[in-house]
Amino acid sequence: MSRSSLWTDFDCLDGEKTRVYFERTKYSPINLSLDLWKGISSRDPFFQIIPHATGRLKSLSIEGPSQDVGVATSHLSHSAPLLKHLSISSSSGGVPDNYPALPPALFNGDLSSLRTLCLGSVRTELPWRNMVNLTSFTLSHTPPGVGSIGRLLDFFENAPYLENVELRFATTTAGSQNCRLVSLVSLKSMRFEDNVPPSVLLDHLLIPEGAELEIEARVRCSLIGGYLPRSLDNLKNLSNFTTIQSHLCRPSPRINFSGPNGKFNMILRASGGSIDLVLEFLAELDTSKTEWFEIDCGRHLSGEPLYRVLLPMKDLRTLTLHKCERLDIPIRALQPATSSLEVAVCPKLEELVLVLLPYERMSHITCVVEMAAARASRGEKLRTFRIVGGRDTTNVDISELRKHVWNVEFGPWVSL
């Protein structure tokens, strides 16, 4: 019980307890959690210890009503050379004008020891420099019109070892920086969640190979182009992706890309989205290295947009059609033209997987046979045609199909 490290975690809720804990910590670094939901007063134990405790803070968490958070943070002017973890979050009843403003000279402006920083529902211009040890940064619910692209880029430049970044309803489009680029050389993951397209910020960031990028948006699919930089040259983790999963059924279309250079996940919380618009977006990307493509689209699918997506996929090995109620549409998109001079669609396709819902029956078998026969005649014979799930699929006559496909398989329904 005499070891000082046993007393380093406390919450400042009780004055006597706080005094005893602080005395017994002696000179050890302390972890302070300040819960202000019951209010704060001038006699609060936090004010009694903070002038003496700041220099020993290892981690600090403050949360509560906006006004009380503002009062508490206004007393954080002393240096905190040991501070590694800082979290400040307020609640203002959804009124951005009431968000507390963090002082520019927070901890005397020196956060050089900080490893993780989490700020929610506060006003900050992110003025800090020398963030050389910061590896994790979360910024959420900043007031509209506060902050700029330039200040975020300044912040990133002063945190060269950032590995994880999350911006939740904190994306700004103000103050574009022309041709300025900031390289996030240590980035492992970056996540956006907002109603504002982050393309303006992404235009100025170099995302390294191996990084994972996730974007979640609550907008119509017609705005999907605003969720990527206008030039993909600085999004290195999107080059040479080999796997695409596209779940295009409403109300939440989502697209997942992955490959040797990293991952990119896009989730669109959209109630009025058009699958054709998403397919047109996919057709604009370089999909030439894609080896596995899954599409989950229900009944809302058009042949021409899908054809334009499949045409550049020269290396595609496996195509999975998940819950595709109009099977004839993708099947005809795969069927070679009668002329041998026409460009082949997915010439390296080896495996076609059809995933049916448990109650579905296999349909359009005739068009599958025609497509398989046409591909076989051009030397593009499918290695495997797999039917997963469905109702009474074992009774489907596949005798003709077996003549044009090396292997036909059936399997139980699974959720891919």
C-alpha cells in the first residue's frame, strides 16, 4: 500500500480522497479523470491540486457540460512535460455556438510528449507545434465555420509520426491551399465520418501505401465523387487494389477496396442513391489489377454501367454475384461479342459464384449456358461455376452447362 504507483489514478470527485491520493502518489506520474456532469465550483478539489499536479500529469480526461469544461481547461496553462494522453469532450445540447474554446496556450503551448489526442465538441484552432510524439488524433463535432484546411495541414505537418486519424463531423472545406501537399508518412488508418465531402482535404494529403482509409457519409449517392480526391495520384493506397466488394442495396450502399497497398472502405448512408451512379464512379477508377469482385445489388442493376465496370478488369479471376435478382444482366455483360476482334470482358475470369437467398430458385440457366459456351469457344473456359444457397438448386438441369465449364459446384447459403 505504500507504493506510490498504486495511487496514481483518481477522479477529483471527493476532496479528502483527492488529497490523500495526491499525497501518496509522491512524485509518480498521475492519471486524472475529471467528470464534470455534476458541475464544478471554486472549491472543487481539481482547483486545489492542478497547479501542483500539472507537471506530473501522464493522462488527463475531461468531459461534461460545455461551460464547466471551458472553466476547467482555462486553468491548464502550466507545462505538462509528462502528458501522453489527453481527451477533452463537452456537451452543449447540440448547440455549436456554446462549444467551449480551448486556450491557445494550453499547457503553455507545449504538447511535445503527447501520444494520443482526442477532442470533441470544442472550439480549437489547433495552434500547437512540436507534436513529434503524437501517434493518434481524433477530432469530432467542430462548429461550422471554425477551422480551415490550412490549420489542419499545419497540424499534420507538426505531427510526423501520426498513425491513426479520425475526423467525425469535423471536415472543413474552407481555405483551400492550392497545390500544397502534406505527406502522412507514418499513417496506418484514417477515418472520416461527415455530411461534408472530404475531397478538398484529401486533395492535400499524401496517403502512403499500406494505409487504411475509411469514409462514412450520410449523403445521396449522386455526390459520391466528392468523397475522393480529384486526383488519385496522392492516394497511394488505392493503386493496384485487387479486391472490390460493392454492397449496393439501399439504404446503405458501401464499397470496400483492398490490395497490397492498403484498404479503402466507403459507406454511404443514402436513402435515395442510384446503383448506376455508384457503378459510374467505379468505372472511373483504375480496376485493371482487380482479381476478385463481389457485387450485391438486388434487383436495381443496369447492364451498360456494369459492363463499363467489368471491361477494364483484365486480371479478374473471381466474380461473385450476391443476391442478384436479375441474373441475366451481369451474365450478358460477361458474354463475348460474336466478333473475335471485340475486346474481351474479364479474359482471365476463372470462377463465377452465384449466391442465392435461401428461398430463391435458380433462374436464367439458359443465358448462363450461352455465356459459358461463348467464352469456351474463345479459349476463356470457366474453371468453376458455383451456386451457393437457393431453393431446390440440386434439381436444376446443368447437363448442358457442364459441357462448357470445367467444374460445377453447389454449396449451402452463406453471408459473404
